Amino acid sequence: MGSIEERMAKLESIGIHILPPYTLEDICQEFPDFIGEGYKGLLHVLGYPDYESTEADEVPRCNALYSFDTECIEMNEGEYISKIEALCKLTAGDLEVTEASDSFSGWEDGEPLHVTIDFKCNGLPVHWEFDQTDDYFQPHVLDKLELLLKQSGSSRRFFALEGDGQVAEVGCLLEDQVKELEKLVGTKLL
């Protein structure tokens, strides 16, 4: 498995980098329990944004990973959009989101929640509508983003790490980098 520095160097060699102002030392101090869990533990903490930041939005710690609690939809405007924007940042500019909005209706008297999401992706309008019956981020939204990524001509692909069920651990790398990461973690990425 190697030291934490050796593991991070291997991740950097395949395109996963810690973003300034964060350092590996900062991450080790903040998440000591996860660091000893091999590559999966390190990837898990690299994906968590800094929720304590004074910035208006979540501040990512890593260029290629994003981890979030999937039980995050409480019918407040912007909840899907914030996740979509964070995921699109992982694409290194291949998916540019502008003019984004989401809205919610229903979820009264046992009705499903109706979700409407509108944005421009690389200048083209995108409109999604779907119903959901719980307060979890819907995985098909990531499938739709993957389709947009393929349609853009990008050779990057979204992937998911196997998490604890309620935490989504999503990344985006070039296809050959995903294969290299699979070798390091010892499992096929979803």
C-alpha cells in the first residue's frame, strides 16, 4: 500500500491533485481515521469539500473527486444545481454550466416530488423533469451528466467509488486514468 505520501504521489501521477490552499498534511490532520484505509480512505477524504470555508459555496479539496451526502434534497431552490455544478467542475472545463435553476413541486398528501432542472451546458439548453419519492439525490442525474459529457466529445468519464450507501463518491478522469485508478484501488469503479 505504501505511505500516505507514496499513495498521493501515485494518485497525482494519474491526474488526482489536491487543490490549493490545501495540503496533504492538512487533510491527514483533519481526517486521521480515514488515511490508514489505503487508497479508498484517501480518495474518500480528498473528495469532501470544505464545508467550513468562509466562501459562499463548498470549496473543493481535489480537482477530480467530489463526495457528498446523497440525502440532500429538501425542496430548496438550488439543491440539485449545486451538486450538478460541483460535478461539472470535475470535468476540467468539458461541461460548462450557466443559467442554472431548479424547482420543486408536489410532495404533499403523498404525492411524489416533481423536479424541474434547467441550465445551459456548453451554451446549449438542457431541461430535465422527473418525479422522486424521497429526499435523496437521484443517481440518474449523474447518468444524464455522463451522457452530456460523452456528447461533448470529451474523453473524460464520471465514475463512482463504492461508498457506505448514503455518501456519493464521484470522480471524473480520462478513460485511461480511470483504468489506472481501478488498478490502484483493486476494484472496478462504477
